[in-house]
Amino acid sequence: MLTLAKAALLAALLFPLTAFVQDQAASGDTPEYTSDAQLRLPENYRQWVYLSSGFDMSYSPAAAMAGHHMFDNVFVNPASYKAFLKTGTWPDKTIFVLEARGAEGRGSINQKGNYQGDIMGLEVHVKGVGRFPGNWAFFGFDDNKTAKMTPTSANCYSCHAKHGAVDTTFVQFYPTLLPIAKSKNTLSAAYLKELPTPAQK
């Protein structure tokens, strides 16, 4: 039989976990799957936390854009963002959405530079501890609302494992989160090895 003191201690220990689950449920930001293990597109992702945008980014020196320019915008579910601020790493059920948009050069009054146009593709990166090999999986969405998991033989898995700054994710490209990872000492050994030495700067 629980004493009042033990019950209070148990409640205090469980409160952070309960609050995290409630945060996720309230914002609708937990991954949802179909009966055949396809991921449902989190359609409210643009209400999530915006992390960064890239312009014509490529991880291959030989890659070339096919006659057009691209922006990519990265969003993460709010509950996982809050957890990262506290711990410097990502909790289970973290969801990233990478939204690729075509770059437009001329339109309205714009005469120089680029602005974002239509969506060209969506990729979702999900953490599922015990669900996926290596705990993370990628899903590529076309015009469908559900997507099958990208096979683990795809280059995105090995690239993230070799170069991801935190928990195989590219926190090195998220300027508001990289300082947090540094302060929490959660940067991966693989990423730290890639940093330039003082002589190379």
C-alpha cells in the first residue's frame, strides 16, 4: 500500500513524462501509421517549429541542379523541439519534415535574388526506438498522404549516420540548435572529427 509520501514522489517522477505526452497529443505531432506500416503525412507541419532553410544545398560535390534552384525548409514537431532545448538530443517519436520548394527569380516587383515557389517534394524523418533499424527512418511523399519507409539501403541512412551532428541528424545546419548541442555535449564524435582544425580556419 502506497504511503502519501511515496505517492507524491511517484507523481513527481511521472509528471515530466506525462507533460511530454500531453504536449504531443495537444499539438497532434506524434507519428501516425496505417495498418500496413505506411506513415501518414503530418499535414499541420507548417504550424510546427521552423528550424532552417537551405538554398541549393547538396552533399555531393558532383551534384548539379537540373536547370533550376531549390529551397529546402526544415520543421520539427513542437514537443521534440522542447525536449531538445532541455537535453540537446531528440526523444522518441521526433518528426522532421523537409519541404523542398522551387526558387523563383522574377515575379511581382522582384528584380534580383530568389523567393520560394511551389512545393517540389516532401521528406519526413522519424525517430522510432525499437520500430526502425538504427531507430530512425525516412519517408518520401509525392502527391500521396501516406508513404512507405525508404529502404535502409538508401544513401540517406549511411550519410546521416556518418555525418549527423546529433543522433544522426544534421543539427550542424540548424543555427539555433547547434549551440545547445555544444553546451549539452551531445555532438557526435563523427561530426567533431569533421570540424576544421585551427590551422585550417
